Amino acid sequence: MSSARQKNLRRAVATSGALALLLTMAACGSDDSEPEAAPAPAASATTEPDASAEPSATAEPSAGPEAGNGVGAVMVRSAHITSWGWGEDEIREPIIALIKAKKLDNVQLDIKDEDGIIGYDSQLPLAKEAGTVYNPIRFDAATVLKEIHDLGATVTGRIVAFRDPRLGKYAMNNGHMDWLVQNESGGPYAAGNYGTAAFTNFANADVIEYNIALAEESAKLGFDSIMYDYIRRPENTGQVYPGIGDRSTTEALTDFVELAAPRIRAAGASAGAAVFGISAFAPSSVSQDVPGMAKVLDYISPMIYPSHWNKGEYSVASPIDQPYDIVKRSLMDFNRLVIGTNCEIVPWIQNFSWPTPYTASDVAAQIKAAKDVGINSWFLWNDSSKVGIGAPGLLAGDPADNAPGEKIYSINKPGNNSDGTTDVEKAKMVIEAYQAWLADGRKGTFVNPLDAPSSAPTSASTSTPEPSATATTEP
């Protein structure tokens, strides 16, 4: 870990107490691993993780994905199901049928959802005290995990992290205002449609520990992988994060995954996160540093739903009507952002009808686009947990079919269209030049190093449009 990162973590500790100190000691004693990220749904749903429990300061964190920690375990063909959905026959059985038909080999089952509710009988002290475990429990973890494993499939547990109205309400009612994202007057931040006190503070040691401890507990129960969602700040401005010190929100979120990933691996699971599609070229929109997270995570799952792009982005006239084009072009950007790491890109695929009706062919087009840029793994998102739309187009296969293909990388300015290349060095040259341009304060016009100097602007030197509110909504 760099000395600068250690100093940042120590500053956070200064205002957060002994619990943060233990967390920091564990992080600084590990190797150079780095953070994670999270997914989201369509217009009506969004997702991200949560944590609480005694820090395992004595546990020796495993090495990061650079050391080859189980990346193969996250290569999946999967579908989302909520904790309540698992108890509904009409929701659960179609997913089971697809597993038996070898069209799916993984289930993405919610551990903690967007309401902050934990679906199984968690034994975390804070979960019990704050009433975040649903009563009666929505599923018995041991029974469900055995059932899915006996079918030959694996289970990815999704933890909606910092969007957590259940913990937020408890904090507000029990004098823990520093657990909340605050407004500039010190009150709970009103996050639009999400509500007031809906976002917890990712700079607070207790909130951090709650989300990491929940992931550890789930991994020890037998979840094969943990995916954090809502690893981000709320959209818009005017937010205050007690304890953040002089770190940026992006640095604080990256610090979180840097602490979480080794502990998740030590507990027996792989570690991943869902991120916004626009984070490939507008990371400041919700403070998601994809290259930084890739250094520590086993996989990153961008939400590249066609419905979530504006017309003209990536030079696609109508993304919702051109699912193949928008998915292919955006994933080439994500492929490039994880160069030099062992982090895989495992995208979220739109399996819902919004704002227009979608069919099996639309879902299949997205899967083909991912395959054509070397990505054979995916998660299907439908916030009602229904797999009916895409199911007819899914093909039977073996887990071995999930192995990555030949990667195609963008060689244009992030967010812009690119013909793509298999040449890793060319892709690195462009993205490193772009990042240097950003670090230098965006002085002048970005010039693609692969282009011959010219006074005429090229497609690479055009400005990427600023993302709009519609582009940042979660699945």
C-alpha cells in the first residue's frame, strides 16, 4: 500500500475511533490490493452493499487478484433474484429450470437489498440491534446454498452497501448522525427519490465494518462470491461525509473496497462490485474509480443496460433500439480500464422492458455483443426477478464456455466510438495518455497518441458529452 494511501486511511481513523484503527491496521498490513464496486437495476431499482461487525484484525488477508485468487470462480451465466423472490415458486422455479437445462450456472441472490433488509438470519450484533434482518427470515441460507450447489451451480450474493434506509433510520433515531451522508446543515441528506437518510456514510468506520462483516459472514456460510452494489455517493451535490478528512469521495470509496476485498477472500469467496456504465468515462459522476477498484477486485459488473444511455452516446443514435451496438462499444471501454489486472468484466444485461418492450432477441443481442469483445459471462437483471424475457434465447452450455475470449479494447477517447483493437499496448497507450491529460487539468484538447498530429479535430479529440441524469440511474 502506498504511503499516501496509508496517510489517508490514518486521517479517517483520527475522527472515527478505535474500530477504524483496527480496520486500518488490517489494511496496511496487507499487500498492495485495492477496492471494489456495485450494480443497479432499471428505472425503479438500484443496488449497493452494507457492513457491521467486529473487525477480524487477526485474520491474514489473502493476496489480491494479481496473485490469481479464484478469478475463474466469477465466470458465470447468471440471473438476479431478490431475497423475497426466492420464496415465491413462480419466481424461483424458472431459474431452477434454467440451471437444470444448463442455460444458467449461477444465481445472483440478494443478501441485503435496496431497503437495507437482510434476507437470512444474520447473527451480526448490529443487524440484530438495528432490526435490519427481515422477520420472518426470507430464506434459510444453508438450505438455499445447498440446493443450488447440489444442482451444480454457484451463488453470487449481492449486498446493497451504502444505500441503506433501514440502517439510516436506525442511525438517525439513535444519535449516530455521523453514520449518515449529511446535508450542509448537518442534517440527513435528502437523496431525491431515494428519500432522506437513505444513504449511509462510507467514510464512517461503523458503517464500513457493518458492510464488510456481512460479506464475511455470507462467504463463510457458503456464498461463492460477494458483489457489492451502491458503492457510490448519491447523485447531485451538497453532501457532507463526517470523517472523510481530506480524501475525495472517490478515494474513500476505493479505500472501502481495498479493505473489504482481502477479508472476503479470506472468508472463502471472490469479490466484485457493480458500477454505472458511465463510470467508464465520467467516474466523478458518482465517484467510481474503475481502474482503482480493478486492482483489488476479482470482477467488476458494469450496468450497461441500453435503456440507461442517452441518444448519441458512443455514437449510437438510439441505444434502446440498438442493444448490440451500445453494449459492444461500452464494454470495449471497460475492457481497457482493467488492463494490467486480473479483474474480469462481467456485465449486467438488460432483461426487462423499459422504456420500450424487450424480447429474447434483444437480450441475446447484448450477450452476443459481450461475447464479441471477449466476455462470455454476464448477469441478467430484472428487478422483479423474472427471467421470462430473455430465457427463450439462452443457450445451453458448460461452465467451461464462460472462459474469456479474445479481448477487444477501445482505442479512442473514453465514451467515444472506437473500431477496437486486440493490441493491448495500443489500448494502454491511449488510456494512459487520456489519464495524464485528466491529471494535468484537461489543458487544451485531448489528442489521441495513435493519430498523426493534425490541426483538424479527429473523432478522438471530440468532447465526451456530460452524462445526464438518465444516464446515471441504476438498474
